[in-house]
Amino acid sequence: MDVARHLQLLIYSFITWLLFYLIGLPEYYQQWPLWAKLVILPVVTTLYFPVTRYTLKKYWRNGRHIINSCWLAFYLTLPLFIYDYLLLAVYKGLGIGFVVPYWYLTFFYFSFWVQFPYIAWKMQQHEVSTEKG
């Protein structure tokens, strides 16, 4: 992957984080009741199935879906963790312990590493079965 693509993914990750942050204002979802947080996790997870499929098809055209999905997972987890860390651990003074009260954010730091490669694997399986006819 070239430098420009890395920068695009970094910008994509920041925009994603900013949108999630703005939707969660004023307290980054802490003001939401537990039931709403429990509902939003599967909703966001489900929405990322078509978004991931679309991104893997349109952003990369090399057919290396599993490797590309790992890049996507990297850019949608590590930078988002860093943004959350700077906001919650440093700015708000919560330290690394923010991962407990903000467990719904922590969930996505890990789930994308399972979800994105799974989607990529299914895409590759579908392409192989389509090629075989």
C-alpha cells in the first residue's frame, strides 16, 4: 500500500471517530441508558457488514480481501483507540481505566479484528465459488 492510501485511511478513521464522538455527545454515550448501549452494539456491528464489503471492493481492487481487511481493522481500531485515549485518559484524566466505563468503545477495538477478516474470507469464498461456476 502506498503512503497516500495510508493517509486516506487515517483520515477515514478520524472522520469515523469524530462522527461517533459527535453522535455520543455530550458525554460520549455515558448519558445513554444501558439498554440503548446494548442495542447499538449489534446495530453498528450489522451496519459494518455492508460498509466493510463495499470498502473492500471499492477502496482496493487487488482482490487481496483478507490482507486489506486487516489494514481496515488496523485503521479503525488503533487510531480510534489513540483518539479515545487522548480524549478520555489524558484530557478527562481517566487514565487507561477508561476502557471499563466506556466498554462499548472497547468492544469495537477487538470486534473489527474478527468481523472484517470474516467478511473478507466470505467474499473470497464467494469469488472462488463464482469462478468455479
